[in-house]
Amino acid sequence: MSDLTGEQKKILEALAGSDSPCGSKDIVAATGLDKKLVSNKIAALKKTGLVDSPVRCKYGVTEAGRKAIS
């Protein structure tokens, strides 16, 4: 799945680079993207199975998500 937007790719890379699940604030800090944009992109990435939420309000990249950015 290479039809990721630049923003989605940034978010996935930030999550992939983290040792533990990240909250929206962490992702905003790591990517420099707008908070609302991050929330919207995360929701879309969760729907496509590239991001999961192992802990409430924290997000991690899935195996599919890692493949999408490799």
C-alpha cells in the first residue's frame, strides 16, 4: 500500500521509531503536524489496519504499517 500521504507516512515513521505506544501529543511533537490533522490521520490509519491502539488514547504501528513505510 504505497498510496500513503506524506502526513500519514510521517505519523507511521514516528510511531515506528518509538519504543512504546504514543499519544497524539507525542506524535504532534515528533512530526510537527497539526493536532487535528494527526487525529484525523490516525483514525484513517486505524481503519486501514496500519495503526492499532494497544492502550486507550495511545497508538502503535502494526506489522502492515511497518511494511507500508519500508
